Amino acid sequence: MMRTRATVLVAAVAALLLSACGTTEETPTGSPSADTTSSGPVTVTDSRDKAVTLKAPASKVVALEWAEAEILVSLGVMPAGVADPKGYATWVSAAKLDAGVKDVGTRGEPSVDSIVALQPDLVVMEAERGSALVTQLEQYVPVLVTKGSDAKDNLGRMRADVNMIAQATGKTAEAEKLLADFDAALADGKKKIADAGAAGQQFAFADGWKEGSTVSIRMFGQGALVSQLGIQLGLKNAWTGQADEVWGLGQTDVEGLTVLKGQDLHFFYNASDGNDVFADGLAANAIWKSLPFVQQNKLHRMPDGIWTFGGPLSAKQYVDQLVKVYAA
């Protein structure tokens, strides 16, 4: 399908289905443990509750996930290396990488040798990549581990990740502006949707892939980042099926979509890699063609290059698209 993460998540979601958003008030991860200056030592507590100390704010950083790479670019820190920059260019348009950014392997299996060869000040990675990789890397370079996703509060988690990276790179002022601009876009979008009389209308987000003649559909539950954006805009996520606790993702098939019966429902999906299973894999499917949102032409392929699991700039792109549909 689209990413290394897809394989991991499909297995996780399948296990979830076979077995079985709120806002936290905790101190945000990434708060400095002591006062720092823009040029002196920096200590940041990451998602492991581990204090990561740097001699100075990091300027040469390697990012092993695309959201973290996007956040770095958004803060004005061009990464020295990124895992799968070619894939990043396909899926993330909100914050483009310079041509000189080095490829350090795949996101699922980054090359420790390639990372160390760049002599970075810091490596930023998500917790899901595992402690074994962290242990390897920490023999050579400080590692900052973000949470990456948390279906209990994905917007709060995104803010915490931004602030954590900003603390480590001395870009706290840039982070304030980045998040303030995002908040303003969210508030403006909510007002536009309300003014259009669309508050409370329904949405569903999905992506999918095809193996042989079988189409699998991954649904974005209440806690998924993009779902939380829609909810914050005053809309309602119509998908209430089971979803995992980290990414807020669930799995279904075309028959499972028959629960989406609302006449006001718009269905959104992402196919940036060109594999559009909804247009190509289901075009002749009778159940698909019977769904209200298909019959009413309320099916929306998102513009290519809007990363579903990204930072504030990607999130703002999603907000813009939702406002475009519901406030038209």
C-alpha cells in the first residue's frame, strides 16, 4: 500500500478486531527540566520520561518519521537526514525537504550506519519504532523519542511533540507561532462551517489497499488525528467501529461501510501514491454503488501530498479541505 506503517497497523488492527477524545491536564511532554538559553545546554524530557541533555540546541538533526521531519522543517530546521525522503515527497507537501537531505534508509528499518555517518546533534524518532533501535543509536548520538500518536488526545499529543522538538532545537518562538497559526485556522474554519449551517454534519475518513480481488479499508476512528480535526470543526465522525488506542484506526471491508447511512455524510480518502482503490477497485461493486455518499457524489479524494499523520501544517491542510466541502 502506502507505507511501512501500513503493514504494522494492519496486523495490529486485525488483532484488535479479532479480540476485541478527550483533553488531558498533564504537564506537556517536552517541558524543559531547567531554565535554558538559546545557546547553552538544553534538557528535554521525551515521551519515555527520559531527560535528554544536549550541549546546545540541536541544529543538525536526523528524523526517522515523516511527522517529525515535517515539524522540524516547519520550525526552520532542515533535517540533515530523513528516513525515506522519496516517500516523504510523495505524501507530505506541507513542508518540503531540500534536495541535499540524505536518505538514511526506510522508516521501518533505518540504517544506523547512515545516521551515524552524518554526525548529527540529535536523532528524532517515534516511540513505535522500538527500544532496540533507540539503544543502538544512543551509543553514538542523543535520541529524542516523540509519542507520534495517541488516540486519547491526538491534538494535545501533536502540540506536545511540536513543543518537545522546539525545545531541543531552540525554536520555541517558532513553535508558538506555528501552533497559534494552526489554532487560528481551526477557529476560523469552525466559524465558517457554523455560518454555513453545516455544524453537526457527518464525515468519514478512510484509506485502503487491494490484494488480488480483495479490497481492505482502513477507517479513521474518533481518536485519529484527522478525525479530531473534523470534530474540532464542529462535525461528527460517523465511524464508530473499533479502533486501536494509539492511531485510532480500524479495519473493515465494503460491506462494513453500509453503516454509513447519513444523508449529510461526506466520505474522504487519501491516495497520494496513486493507488485509488475506491475509484479503481470498487467502481463495479454493487454494495459500494448503493452507498448514499457514493450516489450523492459526496466522495472526496483528498489532494495528493496531505499527510494523514503529520504536524500542524499538514493538519491545517486537512482543515482547509473540510472547510472547502462543508462551508461551500
